[in-house]
Amino acid sequence: MTTPTGVAPEVVFRDGLAAGELRFQRCQACSAAVFPPRVLCPGCGSDALSWQRSSGRGAVYSTTAVRGRDGAHNVALIDLDEGFRMMSRVEGVAADRVLIGARVGLAVVEQDGQPVAVFREERS
């Protein structure tokens, strides 16, 4: 994917979500997967970051149920197959039934007028 010049990394990421894609960066100097988007590699400090599309597939690394007046929802850390971790939620499963290690896939949903990356359990 061509790296847009002069565009903030957050804008490129959000534009990807609007197109139904989960975008991340890969450092050309050290090959590290970089997420969240930024201008320098956190591993080696290089500014040679290229954009890539994630498959959107990964596994739940950790999860917690958050309870409030409107019921419970989960907050989960997802290890994506490309080598980065992101915070999100797993939908379609009760908040206290999300399993660590469960395979999940990306779903982009609209929330408050903005595209948001969430995950759903993959069925085998």
C-alpha cells in the first residue's frame, strides 16, 4: 500500500476503517509491526514506515468484563496474526464468556457516526 505523504497516521488508519480495512504500519528498517499508527518506529526510531492491510484475524490475548448501568461489555486485547496487539471488544458473546485464546475476525461497525474496529468469534 502506498504511504500517503503529509497525512497524519491517524487519518490513514481511520480512512482504512471507513473502507472496511484494518491498517497497520511495518518498519522497513527492523521489520517490526507498528500499531497504533505513529511517525517513528518505537523499536528502532526509524521513520521508514509503510502501510499494510491486516487480515483482521487474530486471537484474544486478554479480556475483562466491564459492568455499568447499561449492562456489561468486554474490553479485550487482540493479538493480530501480523504481529501487533490492539485493544477492542469482542461482539456477539456475553461479556463474561469471551475466552482467552479464542480466534476472532475483524468487523467494522459504526459508533457515534465513526467506524470502529471490533471483533467477532470465528466459528470452526
